[in-house]
Amino acid sequence: MPPTEKPALQSLQEKVSEAGISVLELTMDSFRLLFKGDQILTRVRGSILPSIAAPVVLFAVYSSFFAAIRSTGILPSLGGSVISLMSMAIGLLVSFRTSTAYDRWWACRGLWASISSTSRTMMLNLWLNVRDTNTSTEIDEDKITVMKLIVAYSLALKNHCRRKPGLHHADLAEYLPPSFVESFDGNSPKIPPLEVIKLLHQYVIMFEKTDKVDPRSAGSLLAGINTFTNELSNAERILTPWPLAYSIHLKQIITLYCLALPPQLASALGWWVVPVTCAAVFTFFGMEAIALEISDPFGYDLNDLPIDKYCNELKTEMLDMMATTYRPSMQRPNVNDLRKF
């Protein structure tokens, strides 16, 4: 008579027991793996909890009042469909607000990726293709100046997007010619990145007229400058503020919806209306706070893009490129040497 087969669960439990591991230990290990790392679930720094803590507490007190008077019979009664329709409408509006804010954040990341790529291409083209005026081992000063100007554009754009006018900032001034900064007589240009673009354009035209660079390389440098101009316009588009009427109305309807929840739900839920209301406030006010946080990604907050890091990387790449340049031999290789491969 063939032996009866054990159920799969019982067989698995026996195998686990033989290995000296209990089911409880496996479950705990699974939870540790789930929440391993940055502890996103319980992390406060970088979250929107500090921004919405006050509304959550206020609505908790507000809903507690209705939970306490639920037995008096004076609470209004709205149809369940009204609450559902309001929830759907508010959800769609908040979702649209958040997705549009994220589109701005992601567009800003694409903008800086384009600036980094264009800057690297221009620095490489400039350093290898622009000829030095002298025959000594010293590098042409104009060549070094333009290399610094390419980095200066990113720094000027960063300060411009952070509403920091002028060219006198310490991180920017060291990459600009002193005579260029002094030419403004202490006045702040309206759009500093545009002034850097104009100076870059003048240098490239000078290189071409003095035969320091061939027409093909000059065209590539001018194309990079055009990209800088386009990205400046794209950055200003991202900085465009939200329509004031939309922001005000969204905040108002979220507040009205959360105010309407406790009197409607207190009779049915009792004291459970407090956590339910807090959850609704946490959700809707939180989504609106996230949209406000990421809609301007040029700042200093944890949720903003690390623009300072991107600029420092360009500085390092410029110094590395200027430090050592390997030039391959231009001699025709020997046929016998090629046969060895």
C-alpha cells in the first residue's frame, strides 16, 4: 500500500523545523528585509510630516468634538453618494496637481542632464581643437577663460533659478574674468546666465576670426551655446508660478471636504471618526504639500535636485580635462606590428 502523501504546508513546516528555523523567525526575517535600508516607512526627515502636522492635529481636535456630541442627535446627515462624489473630484484635482508638479521636477532633471552633456562636449571640443597662440608649453589664457566660462554658465543659471541676482557670488566670480565683472560698475545684470552666454559667443567668434579653431569646431561650439540659450528659457518656464486661483481653490475645497467628514461620519463611527478624519487630512493635505514641495526643484530642500552637486562635478571634470591630455601618435603604423594582433 503506497504511503499517503503529506500536505504541502505540513511538509514545508517539517523541512523548516529540520533546518532549525521557526516559522515566526522566517516571518520576522521577511519583515526585516521588507523595511531594510533607509527605513522609508518611519522616516521623518525629508518627508512632508512637519508641513502637515498642524492641520492633522487641528482636525483631530475638531473631529473629537463631533465624536463627543454624537448622541445628541444634532449631527447633520448627508447622503453617502455626496461624500463619494466629493472624494472623487478632490482626488482627481490633487492627482493632477501632483503629477504636474512631478513633471516640473523631472523636466528640471532633464534640463541639467542636457546642460552637463553640452558642457562636457564643449569643453572637450575646446580643449582639443582650439590652437594655442604661442609655441611654448604654456596654455593660451583665452582658452582657459572659455573653459571656466562654460562652468560659469551652470553656476550663473543655478543662482538665477534660486532668485540670487548678480555676478558677485563667491562660487561664480572665480570663474569669470575680473574685467567682465567690473564692466557692470557694481550693477547686477537682469539675467546673469545670458551675459555669460554673450561672452562665450564673443570668444568663439574671436577664435574663428583669428584661426585658432577650424570652422567645424567653431560650429559645434556655437551649437552648444544655442543649447545653453534654450535651456535658460526652459528653466524660466519651470519657474513659472502656479495660477493663484487654482492654488487657492484647491486648498479651499480640501479644507471644506475635511470639515464635512466628522459631522457626517461621527454617528456611524463614533470615536473612530478621529483616526479616519486624520487619515483623510494626512492624505489630501500631504499630496498638496508634496506638489508644493517639488514644483520648484531648484532650491536647497532634500526633495529638490542636487544642483550644487551637478555644478561641482562639472568643475572637477574641467580640472581633470585641463590637467592631462593624452594625444595618440599620428605616425603611420608598421604593417608587421599590425600582424601581431
